[in-house]
Amino acid sequence: MSPRRLSPRTRAQRGILYLLLTVVAVIPLFPLYWLVISAFKAPREFVRIPPSWVPTSPTLDPLGTALTEVPFAQSMLNSIIIAGVATIAVIITSTMAGYVFAKYRFRGRDVVFWTIVATMFLPPIVTLVPLYYLVSSMGLADSYLGVLLPWLANPFGIFLMRQFIMDVPDELIEAARVDGAGEFRIVWQFVVPLIKPAVVTLAVFMFVFSWNNFLWPLTILRSEALYPVVLTLNRLMSYTMSFDYQNVVLAGALVASIPTLVVFLISQRVFVQGIASSGVKG
């Protein structure tokens, strides 16, 4: 059976739609494209008018300079440690707290939950000074733990997990309890597999946030050996006054953005499922 042929008008409408979608997709991708080509340009190409859309003389010198001018490898490792630990911690605390708020009944539950959610609307600058004095008084300034401590739990993560766990059937949980499963086993063996899209979505959001977090590490850290990559990139920014070093700064930014791009590409399918599922929840 041959497929139904589309009318010329329908084909024209689809062509216009595909063209519009292509334009919409290209617009957010253009800054990434410009970052990539600029990282391989020679300094003289930055002053060319009109600008060159493809490097005329591609060179790896900017990458080499960016990696040697500052301790880039150490700062990348620091960011991986900070973002990785923060992401795992938030997944654990958010899942456990979300399970409690979704499936347990206790006095003041809704008040506590909505108070936690309300903290999402506090500007970060408001809590910066209290957090600094709290962490410093604990002797954790200028340490990995000092950077991590305020981000081991996240109100958005608790809210997201609670909304998804509410849709897990109570009968499944009761059946697991009858079979002798403890609460921790119920959460990680029965509940988490059912909300995998939400877990991956939260992991992506938290990893990107922790990777790009600039203000708090700048406030609490003093030793450059502990600097995450965003603070190390700030040192490279001092070279932007000269056209001779703009490609170096952009090369450093390109290298620093690779881990977040890899995380998204690996998890994109489940991530999109989580976003789509959260969009239809009441």
C-alpha cells in the first residue's frame, strides 16, 4: 500500500515549519560554534572586518597556552570532585526527603515542605554572608568540604523528587513492606527505578550548577590549588585586554565546557523524558 501523497500546500507548510525549527535550533547553537572556531583562530583574525566564520590558519597554540599558563588540569580535577560529590549528595538527600514528604503523614509536614520550597526564592547574595560565617566558624574555610557543605541538599531537588514520588503507587510500597523490605531498600530498589527520569534530570541540573558556581567558591576559598575551573578561567580573563590572548581565553572556556556537554549528551534521552514528565504533572 503506497503512502498517501501530501498536497503541495501541505508540503509547503511543512517546509516552512522545518525552516523555522532549524532557525530556532541554530540560534542557541551559534555561541557554541563561535566559541569552538575562536579557540583555534590566530590573534590577527580577531581584528578582521568582516569576521571570519572559519579559521583561516587553525592552530592549537591557544589550547597549549591555556593549559600551561594556569593550573588548568588541577582546577578541572577540583571541579569534577566538587560537582560530582555535590550531585551525588543532592540525589541522595533529595530522594530521601522527597520520599518522606510524599509518603509519610506527620504533623506539620506541609508547613515544613513549603518552607523548604520558599527558600528557593531567596537571592543567593542574601545567604552568602551567613553561610560564610557559619562555614568559617566550623573551621571549614578554604577546603573542599567548605565549598560543598551548603550544596549537599537542595530545595529544588526535594520538590522535584516529592512530586514524582507522589505518583508511585502506595500499594507497591505496602507490598514491599509486607515482604520485609526496609525503608531504605524500598526507596533505592523499588522507588528510584520508577522515577529514573527525575533522578537524571536532577543530576544534570545539579552537576551543571555546581560546575558553574562562581560566587561561593570565590568567597570561601583562598588557596589556588583548590580553585575550581571557573575561578581559574577568571585568571585567564585578565588577558582579554589584548587581542593576542583572546583566543587563549576562549580555548580555556572551550575546555572547561567539555564535561558539562558530555554529561548532557550521555543523559539527554532520559533528561528529556524527565522534563516532559515534569511538565504534565499537576
